[in-house]
Amino acid sequence: MDWTLLLQLTLNGLIVGALYGVVAMSFVLIYKASQVVNFAQGEFLLVGAWVCWWMLTEWQLPFWMGFLFTLAFMTIFGMVLQVMVLRPLIGEPVISVIMATIGLGIFFQALMKWIFGVFAKPFPPIFTTEQVSLLGLQVQTVYLMSLGISILIMAGFAWFFTVSKHGLAMRATAFDQQVAQSLGISVPKVFAMSWAISAVVSAVAGVVVGVVNGVSSALSFYGIKVFPAVIVGGLDSVVGAVLGGLIVGLLENWAQYLDAGWLNWGNMYTVAPFYALILILLVKPYGLFGTRNIERV
């Protein structure tokens, strides 16, 4: 057994899992606010990555400036999307809203291909050193940046939902929309805010993945890859989303290690999280931290 390789993959799994947890929190944020699963979440990553790439290559902006402009654009993008497309669907059956998000995902993926082409395009060099040594293990600099940003976003979410006025309003809306509205909370504004935050957080993940692998339509697949993390942790639990992301990140890398060393089945890195998804649905359908709803008929 190659312990060095196992430790390297474990470290990679934790770093990537933290990024998965951040994207999973975006799923949870929208679901808690509006009881809708956003199947266009992967396309949010794609749009954010392409916008940042365009600002860096066409406008020749420094990375930090292009990154901030991207976050500002995605804030407006998320709010406009919610107001123009999803707000008119308030009161409609949930399946109608879900189908609308699927349609949005297909539309944005086709739009990005039409504007930027179908081939992967690399980000300009950002760091002078591509890899650093951490406890004797080699880690890409962008992954360390990803880990730092993920921790900051998680801390920001914790502060937002426990201290800030808007975060408390969002929690109240998630608990009961009618009660929240009777207390003077604008539910449509809460919906718009949740979509804006979700778009921004997804864009951060999209930029990080784009810096590592280049920007292409394959980025949108991360929305599907993260979905097992959401289900494992619980669809309405922010803490569960973080834990689910870490579990999926570790599962991917450990499955790759087992497959390469002993199983030789091939593609275990991709399918292992979905085995976990099926298992958790069989054992705990509401996830590890999800709220169990009891309905009397």
C-alpha cells in the first residue's frame, strides 16, 4: 500500500470536498428559501467562469479585479434571473419551477457554446508558483486558494444566518413564508437574494475549477457531481451540505485509489458518489442532517 499516495489523495479530497460543500450550500440556500431544487446550478459555475475568463483575456484585467467584477456581475445575474423568470412562477406547481430551471440550464449551456465555442480555453497564468509543498505533499496553489475561499464562504454563511438581518429574514422565510410575510419580511426580495448569493458562490467555484482544468461546457457537470453531496448531507441543511461535500470529495479520491490499486473497474472516481447517493436514499432518505417531514393523510 502506497501511504504517500493515499495521503496525497486524501488531502486532495478534502480540498476539493470543501469546494463541493460550497456549491452544495448554494443548492441548499435556494431550496430553503423557495423549496425548489435548482438544476441550473452547474450552469452558474459555467457562466461565472466564462465571464471571469473573458475579463482577464479581453480586458487584460488583473485576476483580483476580474474576479471581483465577476462576483458583481453574478449578483446582478442571479437577481435578474429570479425576478424575470422565476418570480412569475410563484404559486405554480413545484414541478413547473423545476422544469424551468432545467430549461435555463440547457439555454445557458447552449448560449455559452455559441459565444465562446465548444473547446476548453485555459486561464492566463495567475500564480508564479503552480505547486507548493505542504507537509511533504504537493498541492496546487489554486487549490490552496480554493480552500481559503471555501473556508471564508462557510464562515460568511455562518455569520449571515446567525447575525445579519437579511440572514435571519431568510431563515424565517424558509421556516414559514406566510408567517414571515405577516412580520413585514418581503418574501420576493428574500427569493431574489437567495438566487443572487447562490450565483455568486457558484461563480467562485467555477473560476477555481476553470483555473485548474480550463473553461468549457464540462464545468456544468459539477452541478450534477455536487448533487450527491446535497442529498447525503440533507437537502435543507447548510451544515449537511458542507459535510456532504467533504464526504463526496474523499469518496472520489479513495475510490480512485482502490480502483487503480486493486479493483481495476474503471471510472470509479466518477460513479462512487452516486453509489453513496443511492445508499443514503435507502437508509436515510432525508440525508444525515435533513429535516424529516411527517405528513398525516
